[in-house]
Amino acid sequence: MPRFYCPLPLTAGAELELPAGAARHVQVLRLQPGDTITLFDGAQDGPGGEWQATITRMGRSDVAVRIDQHVAADRENTRPVHLLAGITANERMDWLVEKATELGVTSITPLLAERSVLKLKGERGDKKRAHWQAVAVAACEQCGRNRAPVIHEAVTLAQWLQQAPAQGLRAVLSLADGTQPLQQVLGADAAQPVFFLSGPEGGLTEQEELLARNSGFMPVTLGPRVLRAETAPLAALVLSTL
């Protein structure tokens, strides 16, 4: 059954018009009145789940539906995982956001690292953030998630630390000496949030990694091989949710 993101109040029996993006998608698929679709609002809080709906009208640019029933489908990981990912080149960052969403990431903070290729500020940063959020939503439509990960504003590590949550395990993916295997530091509490810090192409600078360690990030390794900037956080995400 086709799935569509619909960030509107969804209640059984309600009749509404789909947002423009969802309406276009319905029209592209050539769906017709009477066809059944699945809607989800993507909210991190609230009841979650998804809604079955029936198309009631197809206009030239608008689509009306009737909400039929709620389905309590929860496909989230037990352990909340938050990525602080050094911003990589455009296509690689898009790929990271898409795959991290499919793997169940709770949030992504694009990190303005010293070696980041993109330096996002102001309106350009807002547009890029909106783009990455749209990538995450599209991935949710495909993979079946009903709670979309939050894409936060791009910040430096120092800025993130100023407003960082007090609770949760902190780990920095590191190639330096003294690292521990990730599995050894995760702990047995599968519900404990984890914050993974990873660098862009070229990795974090010595100063950035020192700041991270002094702020409670434990240096961890994923094994003997050096993974690409867009691969390493995904590997950490998978290992943390096994």
C-alpha cells in the first residue's frame, strides 16, 4: 500500500486535502478515488503509528482523502541513537541522511567541522537543512518508519556542547591510540541514548577530538579498517542497535 508523509492532525473519520508534495505523488502513481493509501505524520512524540485512508477526490493539483483507521505500527529501534556527523560533500551527505534514516537514527546534527567541505551559514544553511529533512522524510515513506528523524541546525562541536543533553553515552569514532571497540562501551542498557561523533572527509582535527574527549566522548573503534566519512557513522548506528 503506498505510504505518504502528511504532517497534519490525523483522526479517524476526518476528511482533508493532502499536502502538495503528497498530492503530487498520488497523481504520479495514477491512484484513483476509492484507492486506499497509508498516511503518517512523522512526529517524534504523540501516538505514532500510521493511518489508513481512502482517496475521495482527485483534482488537477489537489487530492482529498478520508481517514479510516489508525494502525499502531512501531518500527523504531529500542536504543535512541543521535549522530553528530561532520558535513561531507553534497551527495555523500544526502546518502548518509537517507541510509541513517532507514537504519533508525533518532536525530542527525550536521557538524561544521574544520575539515568540512561545505560551510553552511544563514539562508544557505536553512535551505540545506530543509533539503536533508526532506531526504529523511522520503526515506521514511520507503522504509516504513512513522517517526521521522530530526535534522538539527548545522553547528560546530563547541556550539553543540553548549546545549548538549546531560544524559546519554557519548562516543567519538577515532583512529587515534587508546580506542576501545564500540561493543565494549555500549553497555547492557539497550534504552540508553547514544551520541556518536564522527568527522568529515579527513576526519576531525586533533583539537576537535581533544575537545570531544575532554567533554565526555569516549574514543571508539569499529575495527582495523578505515571507513569513509559517510560509512563509519552508519556502521556505528547498526552496531548500537543490534
